[in-house]
Amino acid sequence: VRAVEGANASGAYVFMGGTFDPIHNGHLRTALELQQWMGVERVCLVPSRKPVHREAPGSSSEARLTMAQLAVADEPALDVDDREVRSGQPSFSYLTLRSLRAELGPERPLCMVLGMDAYLGLPSWHQWQELIELCHIIVVRRPGYIYEPDPGMARFTRAHETTSLAAVLGSPCGRVLMHELTPLSISATQIRQLVAKGLSPRYLCPDPVWHFIQQHRLYGLNEGS
Ligand code: ATP
Ligand code: MG
């Protein structure tokens, strides 16, 4: 049902997965600029339950989900899809894509947004070669990461060479599209480190997210005091 809600005239469902530990303005601005550039009704943020590519997050999946919901509460172009947090499974994009594809049916465009760091790390993902049979991949630049794909990603590189936004919106899956947005050198790691040091992350993330971090003493805030 969510997938149907997130679709536009082309029927495209565009989503950005992540740990969002916490969600920040780099994620939010990226999602909003993509929504506008692609002309879709909205972009969904999908917080992961238990990330598979990294160590345990600094806050619970419920806290990360709530912060994402707070961040988009006043922005109709962005939505939060809680399917990974609700599922009892570890978060494999492959499984999320299969569940989205089952809801959308075989014809509608399904687009997964990845920052350049995530895209370059794709070969470590579960069933990664099959991902572009389920979706298109929209890659956004991220300061500090240069586009140098693994030679094993040749199939993805070919999928990238001859594509366009129109081609993506006109087909269900199989293309890799790169797009340059306002570069924002913000990471959740930086925010967690600031908070742990007793410094404010204000203006790197939305105020309601910062207030939530303070209320729940996340990321080692005021530890020992
Ligand atoms: P961490 O430092 O904990 O890894 P992060 O800032 O990288 O956090 P993630 O939740 O890991 O955030 O990222 C989710 C998705 O958002 C990934 O595809 C990532 O590449 C992308 N992303 C994160 N920050 C930015 C940014 N500043 N600009 C563009 N894309 C970003
Ligand atoms: Mg990251």
C-alpha cells in the first residue's frame, strides 16, 4: 500500500535506505532534490533494522525510525517507510526490494538511491548482482568519494553508460543513473562524534532530531554527568 502511495504519474517508487543513525540534512536534502529532479510525488526513507554491513548502531531501530519520522513530519515530499524496522529480519536490501517489487507489480519503476560510498561498496551486499533485476539504482555523489567502481561491477557500469532519467522512469529496473546534487559533507558519524564530545550538531540535522537526541541521551550525550 505504501508503495502505491509513493508513486507518481510514471508509477515510480523512489526510496533511500540507510541506518540513519541519526538522519541528517545530507540525507534529507539529497532526498528532496531527487524528488524534485525526478518529478516524483515523494521519496521514501527506509531506516534499516539491524544493519548488515556494519557494527551495531549507536541507537535502537525504534529511535532511528522515530528520528526519521520527526525529520520529515512537515515535508509532504518525503516519507518514511518502516517496513525494515517492522520486519523481524536483518535488513538486506535484496529482501526489501523483493517486497517492494511484489507490491508494485512487474511494470512500475522501482528506484533505490545510494550515495557514492554505498554504491562503491555494493559488491559486499547480499545477492548484489541481482539487485538491478529488481530496481534501478540512482547514485548521488558524496564529498570524499570518487567514482572508481570495482572491476567486478562491469555489468553495473554498462547499465550506467547508456541511460537517462526518461529511460529510468519508462522502465521497471535495470539501469544505473548518476546525478550531481548540492554536495553536503555531512555524515551521521560526524554527528555522533560531536554529541559524544558534548558539542552541538545543530544545523547538521533538523532541530527535532537534535531535541530527540538530547531527550533520550543518545550517542553518549552527557555521559558520566
Ligand atoms: P554513517 O556515518 O553512520 O555511515 P551516513 O551519514 O553515511 O552515516 P547512512 O545511514 O550510512 O548515513 O547512509 C544512508 C544513505 O545515505 C547511503 O546511501 C549514503 O551514501 C547516503 N548519504 C549519507 N550522507 C550523505 C550525504 N551527505 N550526501 C549524499 N548521500 C549521503
Ligand atoms: Mg554510511
